[in-house]
Amino acid sequence: MPTFSFRVLYGLLILRHGRRQIVSLGVTAHPTAEWLARQLTDAVGWEPAPKYLIRDRDSVYGEIFKRRVRAMGIRDRPTSLRSPWQNGHTERLIGSIRRECLDHVIVFGERHLRHVLLSYAQYYNLARTHLALNKDAPISRAVQSTGVISSTPLLGGLHHRYGRI
């Protein structure tokens, strides 16, 4: 992602495929294998580690990252070269983040991009509906049947969450 000062920032997206929930979003100007390994460890936290990790074949996934993945008991499954369709949910989410959020925001720096992405992740996980989830959000919510409908602006008014009060 280019910034206001034309610096390039890189992002890391960790997605849980079952409910298409964004687990972690990271931003850095200089991605390294150590940084990626730390992001993965922070994303898993105290939860049980997932069985598989599907990732692209970027050269930044160095030996340190691969050793951390093996130590956590995760089976590493890199996609084939030039095959983005093998990780379709993540590729679709990256496109949604660009179209629904980043195309409408001028990023001033690493801290600002991290704030915007974390705000989008909260909107995505709690409010954005998915047809594959029967029009539910990744973090399931109760159906509200009574009350007056109100609108809450999210992401600085780019999106709104509608609910009953």
C-alpha cells in the first residue's frame, strides 16, 4: 500500500477459513521472516494452533518462519506458483479491503494504516454479512426482532451498521 509520502507498506492478513474471520492484520515497512513468525505466534495466542497454513510463495517466508510453523505443529501448504485461486477466500478478502476501504482513504503512515485495517477488521468480523454464512457475520450475532432501527457509522462513515435499539 503506498502512503501519502510514497513509502510502500506491506500487510499481513491471517484469516480463519471456517467462518472467514479475520484473526490478525499486521503492517510493516520491512517484512522479514522474523516479523512474520512473530505475527503468526501473536495471532494464534493461547488458542489451539490450526492444522494447516495456506500461504503464497513469497520469498519473505524464510527458514525462521518455516521452523516456527513446524514447531507449532502446523502443516505448511504453500500455493502453487502464480495460482491465487488456490487461496480464494483470502484473495477475495484482500480485494474487498481495497475496494471497500483503502481506495477511499489516503494513508499517512504505518500507524495510520494499522488503525484503518483494524477498524475494517472489526467491521468485517462483527457487521459485514456473507451469503455463504446465511447472511451472518463471521462472529455470529443474535437476530434483533423488536425496536427502532438505528444506523451507526463505521470507518469514518464509509460503512454503517444497522441495528435495533
